[in-house]
Amino acid sequence: MLNTILTWLFWIVVSCVLLICAYGYKSYGYWKRRGVPYEKPFFIFGNLGFVMRKSVWDYCYEFKDRHPRDYTGIFLGFKPALMVQTPELARRILTKDYEYFQDRFLYSGFSDPLGSLNLFTVKNPIWKNMRHELSPMFTALRLKSITELMNQNAVQLVDKIKRDYIDKKEDVNLKELFSMYTSDTVAYSVFGIRVSVLNDQPSPLWFITSNMVKWTFWRGLEFTLIFLMPAVATFLRLKFFSEAASDYIKKMFYNIANERKQMGQSNDKDLVNHLLKLKENLRLPADSSSQLADDLMLAQAAVFILGSIETSSTVLSYCLHELAYHPDEQQLLYEEVKAAKSKLGKEVLQYDDLMELKYLTACMNETMRKHTPVAYLDRICNQDYKLNDDLTIEKGVPVFVNVLALHYDERNFPEPTKWRPERFLYQPESDNLQYTFLPFGEGPRFCIGKRYGMMQIRAALAQLIVKYKLEPALPYPLGNDPYAVILAPADGGKIKFVPR
Ligand code: HEM
């Protein structure tokens, strides 16, 4: 009897292996059959063998040198995808032929409502409605009052540096420090929470974000699968936000909303009231549950946690590291901010003043060119698309725009590995330089939080540079965290703050 079972088991295993091999053989012939040059895949992993050994950023960086051509086939596991690397193809996919590429490829399953219903992950047709409802939260007028809140957090940032890294001589972890700052600004400007982790208080938002921004092996693997193998992530029920985190965010939001209702307070500076209004305005089918309206609203609040904390803290970390190694550029930035403060007679510069700081904007842009937080832009093809006479991209095939191939192209940016803010000094701020500069993406799905993110960085940089001289503390260049999906410095990054 045992023998018969073992024999059956043996043949089941052999058949499964043979089936997988046949499937792999057929899948891995996809690009060859279409005459498209492709990166040689390895069994099961396809071209994802690098995962957890090097960052997605480093993979994209090396890819452009390994495959210096307009487009190349790759395999995400067994799934064929296309990597494109020219400004013209970026323009067609992101903007001109958007109707063929409306959604992102990544996915966090339905068991994670905050992760799957937020503007970044949500698919059409819900996306269109959400983008329309959310856009008024990102106007220049709204950002002006939010800047006042950000400035208060930037003061706390300056104080923390003095307290911990100068007086107590502790080692700074730039990424952690700036994640505290961006977490506080989101807590303050979105949720109306006045408890600041930068002031060593038990911030409820930091309770969530500190776990999200720690790129442990498992967190890195979970995020990588959500971004690059969403079908596997859905099968394994992987999530951006755990159930506990979702419940916590919900409680936190309603505590504040109810408190305000009871006290008869209304505060239009942060976004609590606007999010409640968004919920009222949602046009959902009559049979939808009230849970869906709640989830949709909270998912949009959660987008600040996903979209803002990681990206802006990464830009600040790399920017400070570059400034520490570029004393001449640092001096120019210092003089610009100092001159603006003296001219305006203000201790803290406000929205309009910060927008005038051209050299500061150039430092930010050059950092985002060289250390682009999001290395590639993903879309999924939703109907067959004729790319040229040789290739039709089939429905269901993911297309990735390799942003690093554009940002590091000598023809667009001479000596691309050098950090030179001057490159951006005379460029209009919103210019994508003919699709060669895409740190915020492009087209209808470009980053809705671009101005919010830029202001978060401006407010912090403008206050830091007048208080501290920045000196190197680590070798140049800064390495990248191998587990991070969005670029992050290895071990957080470090510099020396010297009081001016
Ligand atoms: C320096 C800061 C930031 C960088 C570098 C950045 C970068 C990006 C990039 C590259 C995309 C993809 C665009 C595309 O696919 O074409 C994106 C999308 C998005 N970002 Fe940001 N981002 C930043 C700050 C923020 C902030 C502060 C928020 C806050 C709400 C935010 C929310 C979003 C959302 C919701 C999307 C998806 C938009 C849509 O699909 O309609 N981002 N961001």
C-alpha cells in the first residue's frame, strides 16, 4: 500500500516538474519568437535573480549599460515584460498613448483595502474618479497653508539635530531622521496630529511608519513581490498595510474627526475635513457598503504614508550627503537662503519665499536626477499596441520605463555621475526636459504629490543649511540599500552637522 502511494507521489511530482519545465520553456521563448532582444532568464526567477541581493535601483542602473538599446524584453518570473529606455517611447507610453497604458502593474490584493484602493495602486475606472476628487487637495493655495505646518516640523528637525547629534554626539542615521520629519509633516498636515516624534513624543503615525520604512529582508521581499510579481503577492496575500495597521489608521483618523466634532472645531489647514468631504462626495453604486466609502477615504489618507514618507526622506538624505561632499555648492546654497532671510527680514521663509530659491530647487532636482527615488515607471498594456512595424505589445504585458537610462544618458546630462546643481539652474521647475527628466513620472498618472513633496524638502533644507555646515562622514558615493524597492541609502547614510 505504502509503495503504491509513494509511486503515485513520485509520478505526480515528476509530472508537475515536467509541466513547469514545459511552461517555462514556452514562456521564456516569448521575446525570441517576436524577434525582440531580451535579457537571458533563469528558470522560475526569470530576470529577478537579483532580488534581495541588490536594489531594484541598482538593477535598473546596470540594465541600461548591459542593454544600451531602445527596448529590451525581460521576464518577471515567467511573465514577459518590456523595458523601454528612450524619451520618445516614454512620451508615447506615459502620455500620448495613455489610453493603452492606463494602470500600473503593481498590486496589493483586496485583503488590503488601504493598499489596493489608494490612488497609486487603484485601477480604472475607480482611479479616474479618485484623481478628480483628490486633485483639489494639492492646489498651490492649500499647499501654502500646509507649508506653515511643515515649517514648524522643520524647526523641530533643527532642534533634534542639536539635541541628539551635536550635544549628545550620537551617530546620525539620515534616512531615519528624515523619515521622522516626513512622518511628522504627514501626521501634522494630513491627520492633524500634533504629537511629534522629532520631539521624542510617542507619535501614533511614527508607530506605523517606522515599521514600514525599515527595509528588513522580509519587508523588502514583500514589497518587491507586490511591485514585480503582483499575481504571486495576491496569491500569498501580501500587503502594504497589515490588518492591524489599517485598523490603527482608521481609529487614529476617526478619533481626531470625532474630537473636532465634539469640540465644534474646524481646522482647514490640515486635510481631515477635506477627506471627510471626499467621502461624502463619492459617487458609488447604490448597493455599495459604507465600509467601501470608508476604505476609499482612508486609502487616500494612507497614500501620503506610502507616497511621501519614503520618497522625500530619500531625497533629503542623498542631497545632504552630496552637499557635504560639495563645499562650493553648499556655500552657494547657504548664501542664497541667508540672503533671502536678510532681505525679507524673516526667521522662517514661507511658501512664496521658498519658491523663489532657485539654487535650492536646482540642488533638489539634481539630487532627484542622480538619485531618482523611483527608478522605473510601470504600466500595464490594456489593449494590443503597435509599437512599430516589428513589434505589437500584447494586452496584459507590463511595460517599464527605465528612468535611470534617461537620467544617466550623456546626451541629456553630460558627465552624468557628477552632482552638478547648475544643470537645473535655468530650467523651469515643471519641465520634463523633453522626457529626459522624470523623477515624478509623467502623463495622467504622474505624481499628484509632486509639489507637496518638493515643499517638504524645501522647508527642511532651507532651515538646515543656515544652522549647520555639512561635512562628510562616509566614503563617497553612498551605497544603496539592497532590500529597498524605492531607493534608500545603505545603513541610512551619515554626515557631520557642524553648528554655524
Ligand atoms: C520627492 C518626493 C516624491 C517623488 C520623487 C515621487 C515620485 C513619484 C513617481 C515616480 C510616481 C509615479 C508616476 C508615474 O507612474 O508616472 C508617483 C506617483 C504618485 N505619488 Fe509621488 N513622489 C513624491 C512625493 C509624493 C507625495 C508627497 C505624495 C503624497 C500624496 C505622493 C503621492 C503619489 C501618488 C498618489 C501617486 C500616484 C498618482 C496616480 O497614479 O494618479 N508622492 N510619485
